[in-house]
Amino acid sequence: MEFHCGLAIIAGLLVGSACGLVNGLLITKAKLPPFIATLTMMSVGRGLANIITEGRQIVGYPDWFTNLSTVRHFQFLSVTVAIFIVLSIIS
């Protein structure tokens, strides 16, 4: 199976946006408390992920991808944490 990174990024952004829209509508239109709406969306997301993967764990990521969160630069900073800090400052 060939992995299309660009398509996966676009699909992830679209699914995340759709979930955020549904969450917002549950809060504003259905008058659900935000915590309950978020908990509901998390349960739906987990259920769909379980259906899509047939309950199997997804494995076999390339080493460069795993290293983004496991390799520590300056003995404390991973790439994922650095990206989070940069995006937090930008936003």
C-alpha cells in the first residue's frame, strides 16, 4: 500500500474541521454543555476509528516519524514539543 502524505494531511484537516463544526453545533444549537459535546465527539471518533481499523492496532510507521516524538534535542525537547511551542507563540 502506497502512502500519500498530502492526501492524508488534507483528509485529517477536513475530518478535524467537520468534527469541530459538529461540536460547535451541538453546543450552540442543541444547547449541550461544552464538556458533554466534546465527550460525545470523542466517543464517536473512537468508535469510528475502531470500526475503520477493525479493532487492530496501526503499526509500521517509518523511523523518521517515530523519532519526531522520541528523540530529544538538548536532552529535553522533542520535535513535536518544539512545533507546539512555535505554533502557540504564533497563535
